[in-house]
Amino acid sequence: MSVELRRANRSDAEFLFELVTADDTREFLGRAPSSLEEVVADIERSEQEHESFGWLVAEDDGEPVGSASYRVLNDRNRIVEGGRLAVHPRFRGRRLGDEVARAFQRLVLRELGFHRLEIQVYGFNERAIAHAERAGYHREGVKRKAYLKGGEWQDAVLYSMLDDELPD
């Protein structure tokens, strides 16, 4: 298994749309596009605003298997929020999510030079919480009323990782 990340391009649009709208990923992705047009718009944004936003495709031996994204929360303090970390349902059960998370952490904290990477787990999703902890994130607490879902404000669990906490 050799997971690599690359910036999404237009040829990835259908794969990414299928991924973010799959029944078992849509529920915990937070701000994810809900139409193919929105996917294409986010890919274009990633290409144009690569220093402040990026949508990445995870590949295992050259085959697209998942995605991750980042957006700058505070450029001055080099804080970035991670999101859309998901493995396509047809590739589940191979621990690819752990590999994608580690590749994403290395990219954001080492290659892009951010100091702090934050993620939020929506809806207290137990699978996502276990994954965050396996991937080395530190739980910081609950972010009250973090997002709107079905007309109701929902809480999220906030996790973070600093650049000096990234395993070599």
C-alpha cells in the first residue's frame, strides 16, 4: 500500500461527486458539495486558490481511493482546517483511511508548512472519532453548535495536531 495525494483536477469530478454523496460518507463530511457542478467549482477553486484551499485526491498505486481537503483558518498563525477526509466505500476495510490521514498530515504540516492542523468530527460519529485518535490527533473538546443540520445546530468534536507532533 502506497498512498499518495495530489491536487484534484476536472477528470476527478465524477469520482469525487460519488465519494461525497455516498450514503456512509455524506453524513460526516461537513461542508461537502451536493452536486456535480459544486464539485467542479471546488476543484477550480482548489486550482486557483491553492495556498488557501485545496481538494486532494488520495491514490493507492495510482488508483483514486479517497480524498482530503484543507482551508486556511488563520494565515498569520499558520492554522489550517482539514476536511473531506474519506475513503470511497468500495475501498473500505483496508486501513486506507489511516494511510490517507498520515499522508495528509505530512503534506499540510511538513510540505505546506502549516503549524497547526484542526479537524472537526460531526455528530459524534464513533467511526470518525476512532479514526482521528488512531491517526494521532489530540482531542481538544466539543465545539458547541458548530454546524447546521436539518435546521438544528449540532455539536462537533474538535481535534488538532501540531507540526512537532507529526511522527517521522
